[in-house]
Amino acid sequence: MKEILRADQLKLKRSSILIIVLLIPILILTYELVNFTYRAELVDKQAELFHAGSMWMYLLYDNSLLFGLGFPLAATLAASIIANIEHQADGWKQLLAFPVSRSKVYLSKFIWLTMSLLISLTIFLIGMILLGKALEFEESVPLGLLAGDSYGMLIATLPFTAFQLWLSMTIKNQAFPILIGAICTIMGLFLAAVQMTRWFPLAYPIQSSTVILQYEGIGYNTDLPVYLAINLMLGIALLCMGVIHFVKRDNQ
């Protein structure tokens, strides 16, 4: 397994996955910096209107929608890049001609996809802390909430990530998996907006922030543990299904 992971690492060094890893957190943090700097009065009024306990909580609430849309798209593109390395020049035939376990090949791709997304989330976490310091938020850094918003997103999107990797590794034309990922991301936005459909797993990334806007204002998201538990189980199930399907397939 170590050899397969090392081989995939060498392949990814020549890919554009680092751009995807950096792009989403940088874009969101840049938006928030501009928003809190040039619309400071409006931001203060909204934070007061929504009864935010601190500017940190308002920051978490404000970027939850963008992050809930942006991170699944990052997972879609990252999965496509990882799979497309093998699709190019019929790499699957060459790879699977070696005496290696197909399940290990698949799991190696998933591990590197997860690690890439973890790097993106870590950059986002560090960026939020630095942003709050730069904006001189008076309250102490709520590290637990910030970490929950960042790393909780990985679990909230786990079924989506596993499904996108499955699609990307199964279909050679990567335009189709990317299109499906974009459609599912937009669907999640609309599903999260309706009370009857907000419990669909596609709607979870939009609602996976540690804070949420309630009737009385911005408060803690008590549904988050349920979202994470459901998506963890569903993500593991989809990963297992993807592995089984990949092992039973004929050579690409």
C-alpha cells in the first residue's frame, strides 16, 4: 500500500490539484476580507440585527453558504483531477497490468483526495483565524467553532466526495462527473432552503456550520452532530460500494 500511495503522490505533483486546494479557501477569505472592510457599517448592523454573540459567530454564519457551495465543487474538481491522471493515455490498463490489489489502488486515490481536501480545510481554518486577527475582533478566538466549521465540512461532504470519486474513476470523459457535481451542489442549496427536504444528504454541506440563523438570531447548530453521523455512515457505504464496483470491473 505504501508503494501505491507513493506512486500516486508522484503523479499528483505534476497535476493542478494544488490550485484547487488553494483556490476555494482563498476566494472565500478574500470575499470576507472585502466584505468586513468595505461594508463594515452594514456588517455591524447585520450582526446586531441577527443577535450574533460575537463577530466570530457572524463571520462563521456569513461564510457558511459560500463554503457549503465552494467545498463540494472543490471535492468534485479534485476527484476529477486524481482520476483523470489514469484516464489519460490509457493509464488504467498499464496500472492494473501490475500485480497490485484493485481495492488498494482505489483506496489510495481516496486517501489522497481526502488529504488534499484536509489541506484545503486547514488553510481555511488558519485563514479565518488570521482574518479575525487582522480585523481586530475583540473576542477571543473560538477555536472549537472554527475547527468544527472547517473539519466538519469534510464529514458533511463525505458521501458527495466518495460518489464523485466513484463517478470520476468510472467515466473517462471528466466533463460528465464535473457536471453532475455542479448540479448536485446547486440542488443542495435549494434542498436546504425547504423544511421538508433539508434532511436530504445533499443539503448537509450548506447546513454544516457550527452556527445557524434561528428565530431568535444566530445560535449554535444543534442539528450538526446528526448531519455528521448520517453522512459518515453514508460516506463509508458509498466508498465500499465504489471499491466493490471497481474491483469487479473489467480493465478500463
